[in-house]
Amino acid sequence: MKICQIERPLVSTNRIPGLEHKHLQVVRDGRSLLVAVDAVGCVPGDWVICVGSSAAREAAGSKEYPSDLTIVGIIDHWPPPEAEEKA
């Protein structure tokens, strides 16, 4: 599992069958921007738990689903690293 932050929604109108009605989000994983299937309904700024590999496909709805990163939870409270260093 990874902890990521939601950057913004990703709009993609032309998709393969099975991916048509899934919400996509751009997430920040450290310095990298990735695309994740949003299975829980996130908004920009949320800190989230993401799963990858076969767990991502199953969390998105099917083992045949073409996802390698799926958001499975919204973290209620997650201070940024800068806040932890000041404490």
C-alpha cells in the first residue's frame, strides 16, 4: 500500500470497455504524479491509501480490470512531513 495525495481529477472521454464509468484521479506519490482509479470518492487535497498490482484490479471491481493503482481509503488525518518535523 502507498500513501498519496489527490492532485486533481483526470478527465478521459475515450476509454476501453470496462473503464467507461470509473473515476480517475491524478495522485502525488512523493515527487511522481500517477493516475489511480478512485473507488471511494476523493477530492483534491485528500490523503489516500492506494493499492497496486492484482490488489488494485480487484479493488477496482474485477481481477481482469486494467488498473495498477486503485484508491481504497481516505485518511482522516495525515500531517505533511514538514508538520511532523516541527513537532
